[in-house]
Amino acid sequence: MEKTIQLPTSKWDRAFTISFHLTWIMPIALLLIQLISIGKYISFDITNPSNWKEIDKTFSVPFGSFLFMVTTTTLIGLYTRSLQISEQLRLARAQQELSNEQLLLARKQAERYESQLNLSLKKESFMLYMEHTKQFQENLKQTIKSSKGVFRMIKSTDKERVVINYARLYRKTFPENTPTEMGNLTLESKEWLFDRSNPPINTRALKNLKPDMSERDIEITLREATESLLGIGIFVKANSDADEAFNLHLFMLDIIMVLTILQSIGLMGREDVDFIKGETMKYLKPFFKESE
């Protein structure tokens, strides 16, 4: 059997109720007892002034008990009320503590949900990043393949003369993309990296080419001219193989192919590409005439 827990307020509340009823019952009971016991000795003649003067003395016991019970009931009521106020304050504090605990729990749950959401977003961003880099590489390879078919029409073009570091080129093309955040989901850069004032081919270096230069000096000059391309992950072969002489004509076709690639991924505008092509061909064409 479970024991009922009685709070102090309930005990004093019950005591107040009992005292309140006794305030009326006790004086009336004493009055009845007095009337029954000595009623025959009491004069009830209302015309007798002495009877009115002596009424407080005659009924002093009922009156005294009434005043005593009124005082006692008042004190019990005040004490009970103070206990009720204390209990209400205690319950309010307990409710506030419970609310604080619930708020703290809700905050922790919100932080956990936010952490899970951030983790999910990071996973999604990472998957998008990997898929985007894959599409970029495949698209670039297709562009290179198509460019080879257009620009290289002789048998010696089978050898790979343009090497691309796809990871570096991707970072240069999409600097706003990271494994945790994707800012560009297209296959073109948002901003040009090169233009005629900042060309990918250093035409001033090409201007230094002379017909009587050694093959070594030509190689050094061409490497200087393509240094900016190397910075973004594109290497254009500028030297001869052991079994064949260096072909400057093929080098020019490689440069044109690279410029076409830069345009296709949004690192250069069409007008600037045409301008750089014209400048490159202007300094390389004299060598073709001599070789003819």
C-alpha cells in the first residue's frame, strides 16, 4: 500500500477549517450548556436595564470562547496562507528549473540536429565536388580529343605533347569550389583568368625568336613563353625527342589547341583568344617559310 504524502500546507489548511467551524460551534455549544445548566437563574426580562448591563458577565464564557477561537483561527489562517505562498514560490522555482532544463535539452537537440545537418551538407558537397571534378575532366578530355582532330592532321601528332594537371587546372578554373562548399556547378569559370593584357602566352618572349638560334635557345624561349600555362597545370612540350627533331609547326598547333581549351572552360574570351592566336602566329610563321 502506498503511503500518502501530506504536505504541511494541507495539514494546516485542515486545521484552519476545523478551527473556523469551532469558532461558531464552541460558543454556541457553551451557550447551550450554560442555558441548560443555569438557565432558570437567568433573567430574560428585556425591560430590566440591569440585565443588559450584566449580559457580558452572564455570557462571558461563550463570548470569551468566541473571541479566543476568532484569534486562533486568524493566526492559523495567516500561517496557512504563508505556507501556501511559500509552497507556490517553491513550485514556481521548480517549474522554472524544469523549464531551464527543457530549454537546455532543446538547445542540445538543436545543436545535434545542426551538427547532423552540417555533416549531411558536407557529405553532399563532397559528392558534388567529386562528381563536378569528374565531369570537368571528362569534358576537358573530350575537348582535347576534338581539338586534336581539328588541329593535327599529320601522322606525328599521335604522341602526347600537351600534358594537363587536371587537379591544378580545376582549382584555377573554380577557385570557389571546395570539398565542403560548391559555388559553381557549371563547367565554365565565373571569371576570366587571361586576356590580351595578361596573356597565357608571353608573345614578348616569342618576339625574341631568331632563325639562327640554336635548338636549345629556342626551347628556353618557348618555355618562357608558356610559363603562365605551366602555372595553371598545362604543360606544352617545347623540346625535341631523341628520334625526331623539334617541330615548331606542331608547337604552334598545340598552342592554338590550348587557347581553344581555355576558351571552352571560360578562362578567356573569344576575342582575346583570337588576338593571342594572331600574335603567336605572327612570330612563328617566319620559321615555317624558312623550313619550306
